[in-house]
Amino acid sequence: MSKNASKKSGMDMTSGEPFKLLVLYSFPILLGNMFQQLYNMCDTIIVGRFLGPEALAAVGNTGPMNFLVLGFLYGMTSGFAVVTAQRFGAHDTEGLKRSVAINIQLNLIMGIVITILACLLTRPILKLIHTPEDIMEQSFSYIFVIFAGIPSMVLYNGCSCILRSVGDSKTPLYFLLMASVLNIVLDIVFIASCHWGIAGAAWATVISNIASGILSVVWIIIKYPILHVQKKHFAPDMAFAIKHLNIGMNMGFQFSITAIGTIVLEGALNMFGSTKIAAFTAAQKVEQLVTVAAGVMGITIANYGGQNLGAGRIDRIKEGVTKAIIISIAFAVLAAVLALSLSNQLVGLFLDRHSLNETTWNEILLSAREYLKITTIFFPVLFVIFIYRNILQSIGKGFWPLMGGVFELIARTAASFTLPLFWGFAGICAAEPLAWFAAAIPLCIAYYTIISKLRLSN
């Protein structure tokens, strides 16, 4: 694959000014993630306003489970595509096609296996985390449908990650825009018109994922000959498959370890009742909305690092990481300002004030704002975690992001069951930034140690 040919197929990030490349590449992903947050929020907003605070609490209660499974799959598909980015950066056409073929096989197998396991374990996990009886059935009906639709999510994420690995961050944006609009329309139809209840929101998400996944496949077939695979590319290559699995499983387990911590936290939170759960859910939705840029820079630096490692440009990796950190900290400050200044308005999106008594409404607002006051000051730590975690994965050092996840799990678990004894609900809120710090320390040390060694050996 010639360098000119590679540029025609996407964005080659092995040359050019890193700051400019990072901004240009990340902007479509930022827009796409914002719209993804939008249609995730629409589930929550429509559920909260049409079905009430118990239904909102049910969606929030399943959030950690959702993150556990879908986060693993997202990390897995992203990890598989890191090798694809490395082959693209090395201008290795046959290696690129073989990587795409392995992506297809591994995503198919893992998608089916995890769908079956997730559906079978849904109710036992809900009981394990002490889901309140008044929201048990709603929680189950929502998350079971989401889990049954896992193959649709794997299809879309797998295609999007492959496209991003060859520098195309715009196409996934277009299909997310379409999915966002479709999800909003289906939410209203299924919940407000068809009266499917909380399951209607889940079906809207699954159908939107199916549509965007199918369109992604069609787009690759029509527009990306460089990604077309033939029968020969599916020939068994155990060493190459293991390379994909090492990165993919590390990234997937890193997400899952984080998610296990949030499930533990949810178990502690459930002891405070459905009103606190609703407040915590709304506050975390606000946090997810304003911190969307953190994940965006993580995706960007992973593909940037993968391409430059393939090209042997270690010097560019360090320069890119430094500039990505500067961009991320600026976004973190902006996110904190937005969350604090608009907290009441944003929290109010998720519930119909007129359907609640004044006492409940005030408790939800105060509790949500308490969470945001505690966490926003530590947003820079959260943003930097994504940079270190993803760059280490992209250069094949997945052990350290996994260890960062272990440190995060230990800190979040310890905090969840100790801090509330002294600070009550504030202790639950403080568990989050404590976990971020626990993850950031080993990641930071590992990155600067490893990148120094790579530069010396290069």
C-alpha cells in the first residue's frame, strides 16, 4: 500500500502537525458521541417524564450492568481495531485485510457468546445488587431487551472502529446522527403512543443500532475497497488472532473491571432508596453529557498511537500525547463549568417536576447537585485517564490499563462501603473521584516509563 493510497482511504496521522491532526480527527467523533449521548439521554428523559421517577431509577439501576457488558464489547471491538490501525500505519495492505477478516470472526463469535450469557444472568445480577422491589421488574424488562440486542451494537461498533483505524472519523458520525433521530422518534412512538413502557425505550435503542450497523457495512462495501476481504484473508493465523485478542480482551476487561466497581457502587447506593437513585442517575447523565470529550480524545489518541507505532514514529507518539493532554484539560475545565452552572436545568430534563411533590423534587435536585459539586473539581483527572489508558493500549502495553482498572475497582469498592458510613450520600459521590485518582497514578507512571524506553530503543 503506497502512502498516497493510504491517504485516499482515510486520514494518515503518521505525518503532519499532531495538534491539528488530533483536532481534525476528533471533531467528528466529538459530534458523534454528543449525539450518542443525546439519544441515550432521550431514553432517560422520556422514561422519566412519561413513566415517572421509579422508571428513571430502574434505568439508572441497570446502568452499571449495561456498562459492564456493553463496555466490555466496546473495549473489545476497539482493541481488535488497534492492530488494524497499526497495519494501516505501516502501509501493509495484506496485513490490513487479514486484520479486518479477524475482526469479523472474533466480533461474531464474542457477540453471540456474550449475548447468551448476559441474557441468562440478567435477573441474578439485579438481585445481587439489591435492586429495590418497586423497580425490579422495570429494571429487568429494560436491560433484558438491551442485552438481546448486543449483536446490533457489536455490528455498528466493529464497523466504526475499523473505519476509524484507517482515519475515517466522519462516517461513524453520519450514522450516529441518523440513529439519534431514529431513536428519539421510536422512543416517543413506543412509550407515548404504543404504551410499551420502559421496554419501549430499550427497543428504540436496539432498532437504531441495527439500522446504523447495516448502513456502516453497506458504506464499507461501496466506499472502501481497501477494507474488502477475500476468502484467503480468513485463512487461520493463530499468532495474528492472538495479537488481536491480547489487545481486545485487555481493553474489554479494563472496561469491565471499571464496570464491576460501578455495580458495587450501585449496590451501596441502592441502600439509600429510589429517590437517591433517581438523583444519582440524573447527575451521572449530566456528567456523561459534559465529559463526552474525554472518551473522544481517548479514541483519537488510540488510533493516532496505533498508526504511528506501525510507522515506527515513537517521537510523534510522545508529542501527540502531550498535546492531547493539553486539549483534554481545557475540555475538563469547560465541562466542570457547564455542569455546575447548569446543574438544575440539566437535571430537570430527566423528570417532570409537576408529577412530583415539592419535597421529593427538592431532594433530587439537592442530591444531584451534591454529586456534581464533589466530582467536577476532579474532571481533569478523569480526562487524563482516557489519554494514558488508550495510548498504552495502542502501543501494545495493555497490561497497565488493566492494572489501572484493578486499582480503580479496589478504590471504588473500598470507598463505596466505608465513606457512606461517615458521610452518607456524599460518601457515595466521593467514591468516583477517589477511583479516578487510583487509576491515574499507575497509568501515568507506566506511560512515561514505557515511552522513554521505546524512544531509546528506536
